[in-house]
Amino acid sequence: MSETGEMGNDLKRQKTEPADGLGFQKPQVPEGMSKNAWKKLQKQKKWDEEKAEYRLKRKEKKKAARARKAERKSQGLSDDDNYHQQAKKAIPEKQKPSGIKVIMDCEFDELMSDKEIVSMSNQITRCYSAKRHSDYDVDLVVSSFNKRLKQRFDKSVSDYPRWKNITFVENDKLTDLLPTDAEELSKCVYLTADTDTELEELEQGHTYIIGGIVDKNRHKKLCLNKAKELGLKVGRLPIGKYIQMNGRQVLATSHVYEIMCMWFEQGNDWQKAFNAVLPPRKIKSEAEAKDETETKDGEEPKDEEETADDGKENGNEHESEDKENRDEENNVDGE
């Protein structure tokens, strides 16, 4: 008998024993087989059982991606393959004043892992690149620039002190940068996805605060609660009004700033700004949006397994975004 056959018989003959007091059964590793080899065998068996379903889902995703690509091409927009290449533009000799200020509130160091600190530093680098390449000067201040975030910059982005037209403030508190005059404070708006108040425009003389945190939505309503404590107005970019997104309608810090820059460049047009900045994979095509509407109107909802797959896709998008940010970091010089 072959080794594979003997291994299969061993698996059939294996005994079970209680894993804990709850009565769950845990299979024993067959005699003469290492634990790692047994785990690999179980993983292969699971893959063999699920690969048909996986391939079907993958086929459906590719079909949806082709539909998005065709739709964007018909609208004269870039597709996934050349999106980032098209997004880059020359640095203008002179920028027009935007009339607004953006504060990136980085007072959340202790709430992030080391990996998330790296991602946050990459997003700041991407914001600086967007600022330099924009036709409009959108004033950018990075507050609470200290602790691990500053250490990351000192180690990996050491030329940042030579960056022009961006301010790094090491003070611990956002309140150090806020006006004390009540009228001026009323012009400060903390941006958060947890409010129903949508911005219609970016108003001259206003300061917009973006939460500088990467947390995969672990800390619910973090920025909203902070804004309430400080007595600040809140608002969000009007995503749902102009586009439909794949996954949660929560934008990366860098995307928020880039969209604000692009809003000025696109003649104060939110839809054009969203389409110019967000990767095509994050935006639903008209066909996908229509299918979703029909599902809500009477079709069967997703089962738990499909919902779990959606969560994995969101996680992969974050990983892809981090890679984009790392690439951007390598391309930014210290002019």
C-alpha cells in the first residue's frame, strides 16, 4: 500500500478525545505523522472541498471587474491597469490659494499597532505628494507629530524636515491649534464617517480636521466623540450622494485629503473628485449598484459565508492601499 493510502487509513482509524469541558471533539494526530504534516493535509482536504465554490466566486468578481472597466472606459475615465500612472501629474510652478486649512489630527498613537503606525506615516507621505502636485495650495498641518509616528519618520523618511509648505507640530493636543475665539472655532469642522451631516462645499476660511488613525474600524465613533468633547462641528464628504462604494463608506486619511485637493481642481465637482482619486476597485459600476438595489427590494440577502468573504476583501484592499502608499513614499523627494 502506498504512503498516501496508509495515511488515509490512519485518518479513518484515528480516535477522538474531548477538547474541553464543553464536549467538543478534537481529532488526534495519526501515529507516525507530524502535527504540521497533518495540518497541511487537513488544509488540502478543505481546499479540495471548497475550490469549486471559490472558483465560481472568483469568476463572478472578474466579471464585475470587467463591467467596471468597460463602464469607466465609456466615461473616459482610467481603469485599474493604468489608474496610478494617469493619476500622477507634474508639479505646478505656482499654486492657487484654496482658502482652507486641513489639520491631520495624529493624537491616536497609543491606539495603533506598529504596523498601523507605518501605514499612517505612508498616508501622510501620500498627502504631501498630493499637496505638491495640486494646482491649489491646500494648507496641511500634521498635529501631535511625536512618539512612534515621529520615530518612524526619523528612521524611514529622514528628509521630511526639508519638505516645503507643510507644518509638523509636535504638541500633544489638538486644542493647541484651535482658535479660542468662538466665531473662529465655529469654522472648524471635524470630518468623520459617523455623522449624517454631509458637506456641500469646502468653505473659504474654514479649517477641516481629519483623524490621523489607521484602526480597521476597531474604535467606534472615535473622531465623532472627540469632536463633541471639543465642541467642534462635524461633517463628512458626500460619498453616498455621488458614488456607491464596494465595502464600507470609510475612506483612508490620505484619500480624504486627496479628494479635497481634487475638489478644487475639478471645479468644485464632488463626483469628479471622487472618481479621480478613489481606485476603481472601490467604486461600484452602475450594473453592480442596480443589482444591489434589486436585492434589497426582494431578493435573498447574502449568507454568512459571503459576508465573511466581503470582510476579507476589505482587508485585502487595506493591504493593497498600504503597498500603494509605500510606493508613493519612495517616489517623494524632499524639495
